Amino acid sequence: MSDTNAEAPKSTTWQDWVSRTTAVFAVLAALSSGVWGASNLRAILEQGRVNDQWAYYQSASIKAHGAGQMRDQTKALGTGETAERAKAFNALASELDKEQIRESDKKDKAYHDATEYEKSRDKWVERGFWYEVSFALLQVAVILSTIAAAAKSRGLLITAAAFGVLGLAVLANGYFFIKHAPPSWYESVSKGMASDVK
């Protein structure tokens, strides 16, 4: 005679889902925390590139200005000289003119690169903002889910699920940029990074 009660499937109640839900939210919170940290690191690396390009821009600007001044002085010195000396001064002025153009081109490229790196830095800062919000929401979901298990409260579990779904949506938004945050929400971080080196 077989025991049919031992083979009958156990029915699942909402309380059985509490621990699973908590575990899922905890994993998502850990993921959100990881990408938040990675975004902050990328923003710091981009700021390093910004600093390098602005330093290169300033260097090229100084060199271009110096070459222009030397060219003008060379032309002035060549005035009233013998033909041979005037020719030498003009040749030097021509080389300095080319040097000024080269350094001006480098300056323009450095300016373009610095502004592009600033845009990239701001993108990573914004991503970090969304990931930080996602982490906070998912942590609330974990806490509420844990309390729901202890209190055996279905309402708290539903509230935890709402926070968890919202946290997951914010996490996805940080990755895909479905909706951009107003710059005023995170630009102070970008400005703070830039002012650390100026």
C-alpha cells in the first residue's frame, strides 16, 4: 500500500516567496552597487583624461603665443638689415610662423578632446547617479522583504516588491539612458571632480 500523501505536491504560499524575493533583491542590490562603483571609477578616469588634455591645451597655447611673439620680434630685427641678414631673419620668421600654426592646431585638437572627455565623464557621473538611486531602492526592498518575513505581512512584501521593481527600472535606466536626469541633479559631482585639480 503506497502513501499517497507523501507524493502529493506541497502547495506554495506567498510566505514561501518571501525568502526568494529577498534573495533576488539582495543580488540586484549587489549588482547595482558594483556598477555604481565601476561608474564612479570610469568618471574618475575620464576626469584624468580631461585634466591631461587641458594641460596639453595650455601648453600648446603658450607655445603658439611664444612662437608668434618670436616671429614678430624676428621680423622687426630683420628690418633695416643687409639683404643677407634680412633673408636669414625672414627664414627664421617663416619657421616660427609654421611653429605657431602647428601649436595652434594642437591647441584646437586638445580643446576638442578635452570637451569630449568632459561629456564622457558627465555620462559616467549620471550613470553613477542612477545606479546609486537604484542601490538605495533595492536596499529598501531587501529590508522591507526581511521585515515582511518576520512579521508575516503580505502588505509589506507587496511594498518591498514595488520598491524592488522600481529599483530594477532605475538600474535599467542607468544602463540604457531611457530617461536622462536633469544635469542639476548630478553636475555638482562633475564640477567637484574638475575643481579638485584646478
